[in-house]
Amino acid sequence: MLVSVQASAGLRALWADALGNDAEALAELQLLERMLGGSRPIVFLPELAYAYSRLGRRDDLHLMNLRMNFLADPRIEEPRFAETLSRIRGD
């Protein structure tokens, strides 16, 4: 059930963006991030990255790309870096 609630928040964000309502889209994305908490399933990260890019939120987009670790950079998995990355939040 929680996954469907999370998915609907993501869809509402994309719909709001498509309708040109950036503030509502951002609010839905922030809600989704709060619902996902610290253990964001990888399946949500590309959607978040796409939505943030559509809203022009480059810092949030870069953060999602870091969390996805496309290049499989082993340094991102090091405890010190992973702990720091887990504390970084968008505004």
C-alpha cells in the first residue's frame, strides 16, 4: 500500500509540472522524499531526477545522480562518504 501512495505522490508531481504548477510539483516531490525517508528504493531515483530536472532544480538532480551512482564509483560506498551523502537533503 505504501508503495502505491508513494507512486501517486510522484505522479501528482509530474502532473503538476505538466500543468505548469512548479510550486505544487515541488511540494509533491518533497512529500515523496519525506515518505521515502533515508532508504530510497532505486526505482524512485530516476523519476525524482527527471522531475527535478523538469523543474530546473539542478542541485537536486545532481544529488539524485550521486545517489544512483551510475558510474559505480566505489568511493561513494565508503562509509564516510555514504554517511555524508545520506545526510544531504534538498531544500
